[in-house]
Amino acid sequence: MAGESRKRKVGLLYDERMCKHDTPDGEDHPECPNRIKAIWEMLQRTGLAQRCVVLSGIKAEDKHLQLVHTKDHVNLVKRLSTKKKDSRRNKIASKLDSIYLNGGSSEAAYLAAGSVVEVAEKVAEGELDCGFAIVRPPGHHAEADEAMGFCLFNNVAVAASYLLNQRPDLGIKRILIVDWDVHHGNGTQKMFWKDPRVLVFSVHRHDGGSFYPRGDDGDYDKVGEGAGEGFNINVPWEQGRCGDADYFAVWDHILIPVTKEFNPDLILVSAGFDAAIGDPLGGCLVTPGGYSVMLQKLMEFAQGKIVMALEGGYRLDIVAESSVMCVQVLLEDDPFQSPVEEYTRDSTCTVIQAVRKKLCAYWPSLADEIQLKAEAPLPVKAPFPFAIFIYSKQQAERLRASLEEKAALQTKVAELQGEASEKLRLQVSLEKYAAEAKEAAEHLTQVSSELREVKIDLDFHRELFKKASEEKKLLEGELQKEASDKLRLRISRDRYAAEVKEAAEQLEKVRSELREVQIDLNLHRKLPKKAKKVK
């Protein structure tokens, strides 16, 4: 088998440009660039990277992103370029759920989605047997029109839709998406809700709907709709601390029987490692070996055409170890089996029975009665020094208790580190605030001085304005009086002219009357003379 493993074409895609996506002010955040750096460094250090086909990232095309996302959402992410101001990006991020943005976010998001498409296409074409896209930001929370939960584009959903809708020539007609991230893949579920070509399987913490992304979308009764009814399977944990045995039971009694019936042509794994022991956000107890066993069980299907895409996982050493053990499975190294005798929790048995009852109408293999009980596997040589060999039930119980105690302590340490980090950020913020307050006070003093000078100038100009107003008023009074005098003079002149005209007319009339009187007088003077002559 060792000789065969060297011929296995396993693709590893890693591109450091995806590390440019970071918090805008350099603050600590679980979804940080070191996540993919830690994986890549351990793959190189163990020599596994050298046995694989190493690929560089490729940016997704808008038309492929729009197979599952709206045009507006794609354009929003595209515009998060380095030319945008941080204040603008921070404003956009503040309106979203659990999202940060910086100048490198757009490029990283395009690379993450395009890289998963690239690996999936090469596996579908047969150029690769299988592959692992070590990408960030993650994707399974991103919905058609909204970024959320650290996710900008839904990387796995873009790849699945691309193969089904853009490359029918490759013969990929049925795709199984297995999401083992500790958080429910709400975005992936909604994108294939009515699509019978895609079987979406998610095992995650639900906690009655209180665990992120919260709500009832991740409950077991959400099975799809229309033609896609029965093609959405949720296995919701109702508390944390679920470990290898719980996940193996879900695989054996739900996922594997359904996968046999569905018979996928290709399997996409939303590989979040935040259900791992010690993860600061997950609170579960899956070991690196546990992840390798889950992947090994899937290798029996789709001729081993499996593409893993990194989702969550925030304890760097465990994420790196889990990734290494999964790559060993892809290379078909000797499989790892945990020899620890573990038992499924009562709550796990309850959930499995509820899921089988709900889905048996769609998948006949789930209709049979089952008895859930642990079986201790035989010890098998492990290919990597993460295997722990325990042969007695008492030792197994002690180990489980120790692991749980260790996980609790690590979670507490993470919480304390978070509190310390928060206090440090608060102290830095206070110091920054004090400096800004001092600077503001100095600026206020300067502004107050300038205001006093302005007030003096203003008072001076007010006085000038007052004097000018008085002079204007006086001048207007004089002009008004002069105008009034001129008006009176004009009226008097007009009246005088009228009187003169009237007097002239009267004089002319008198002269006319005088002429008539003169004529009469001359006539009377002539009459006596005529009378004398007559006598």
C-alpha cells in the first residue's frame, strides 16, 4: 500500500495572499492568518506537502460567484479594495454579523472561492484524485446576499454549483457536501434547499438554537423543500463535549447509509476543525485521529473524489495536526483507528434516533431499528505520533475524563487570555482616549482664543455697521426732506402755471369784452352826429 500511496494524486492549494485578510487595526481575532500558515508549515515539516501536487490560488470569476450569490453582494465584496478608507469598510462591517474587513479582504475572498473551484474542477476532470484547499476566509455561513460568521463568499457552494451548472461535460450529477464544522452551515443549506442534486449533511452544535448562528435553521426537522425535500440532513448536538465516538455513531447510523443510497459522484467536505478538543469556540472533544477516521469512511464513495475546503478551527496546533492526519488519509496511508473504548452519550443516541425517524421516509436505509452501543476497535498501527493506545475500560474512562478536564482548562485559559487581551485593549484605548482628550483640549483652547479674536473683530464691525446705519438713516432723512421740498416746489410751480394760464385766459376774455365795449362806445358816439344832420 505504501507504493500505491506515492501514486495517489492529492492536490494541496495554499496561497499566502489569503493572509492579507486581517483585522483593520491588528487586534487579535480567532479567524486569523496564522490558521492557514500553521497548517502549511506542518504539512511541509512532515514531508506530506512534498508528496502532493501543490497549487496556487486562483481568483473566482463574478459569473461563478453569482451562481449562488446576488450581484449586489458580489459587487459589495469586490469594492472592498485597498482604495477604500478603513472608516468606510468598518461602517460596512458594523452592519454585518461577526465580520471584520480590511484592504485585503476582497482579494482573499475571491481567492478562497476561486481556489475551491480550482481544486474541485481538477478532481472532477481526473487530473487529481482528491485535494485539500487551505483557504480563508471560510465560507459556509455566507448566504446569497449577506456575509456573516467570518465568511464573505460561500466557497464550497460556489464550487458545487459551478460543477453542476457550468461543467455538465464532467459528468458530476450528484454532489455530497459534508459539513463537520462545529457551527451549522446555514448558508450552504439555504443555497441548495430545493436542489436534489446536492445532499447537504451537517453535524453541529445547536444547543436548542442558542449556538451560533442561532435560530432553528440547524434543527433536524429542516429537511429541504420541493424537489430538494429529504436532501438536507442536520444532526444537531444539544450540548458540547461530543467526541469521536459520538461522531462515529452519526457516521455509521446516518451519513454512511444515506451516502450509499445517494451514490454521489463527488464529495465536498466543509472541513472546520472547531469541534476539536481544546478549540476556544467549539467546546467539543474530537481528536485529530477522529477527523481522519471520519474522512476515511467517506473515501469508500465517489471513487475517492473528495475535496476538502477549510472552514473553522481556532486552536492552531490541533487544526494543523487534524489537517495532517486528513491529508494522510487522502494519500491512502495506513488508516488510523483509535483503540480507546468510548461510549456515545445518551443525548447522542436520542438525536440519532430522531434524525433517522424524520428522514426514513426519504431514505429507506434509516428505517431499520438500531442499537447504539460502543465497540472497542482493535489497535492498529498509526501513521503519525498522535495515536494513544489504551487497552482497558478504566484507562479509557480516565483518559476521557482527563481530556475533558484538559479541554475545560484550555477553554478557561482561552477565556482568561481573552479577558486579559480585552483589558489590555481597554487600557490602550483609555491611554489613546486620554491623549486624544488632551489634544482636543489644546485644540479647544486654540479655538477659544481664535473665537475671542473673532469676537473682537465682530464687535468692531458691529460698531462700524451701527455708525454706518445711523449715517445712512440721517442721509436718507435729508434726501427725503429735499425730495419733499422739491415735490412741494413742483406742486407750487404747477399750481402757479395753472393760475397764470387761468389769469391769461381771463385777461384775454376781458380784452375781448373791452373791444366789444369800445365798438359799442364808438357806435353811440356816431349816433348824435347823424341825428344832427337829419335835423
